[in-house]
Amino acid sequence: MKLEHIKEILKTVSFYNTVNITQTFSKEDTDRITVTSVKNTGVLQMTFIESGKVIFFESIDQAAEAVEGNINSPTLI
């Protein structure tokens, strides 16, 4: 998935921060990452499904780079 497409998806998740939207990113039919917006903020909460690690991003660009790097990587974070 291209970086620009990921950014657009994350902008949508961030924009609708008053409701509960979860975006799941997968690779080869394996869910790798879920992203939600922290309610009433622009902060994105990213959960790496395999490890359970949770990271918060205030920057859509940084969050998109993290998603892109993970789904285009042969190893899981």
C-alpha cells in the first residue's frame, strides 16, 4: 500500500475522532496493525497485533510511515 493512501486513511480516522472507528492494516491476509483515534483528540493509537505494543502518534505523517514500514516489511514489529 502506498504511503499517500495510508495518510488519507489515517486522516479520515483522525477526523472522525468523536466516534469509535478502527482501521486494520493487513499483509498477506494477516492483520498486523489496528489504528483508532483517541476520542475527541487528533491523537492516533496504533496497536501492533502480533506483539500487543501500543504507540500514540500526534502526527499523521509519522503514523503513516510507521504503518507503511510495517506492512511493507518482511518481519513483524
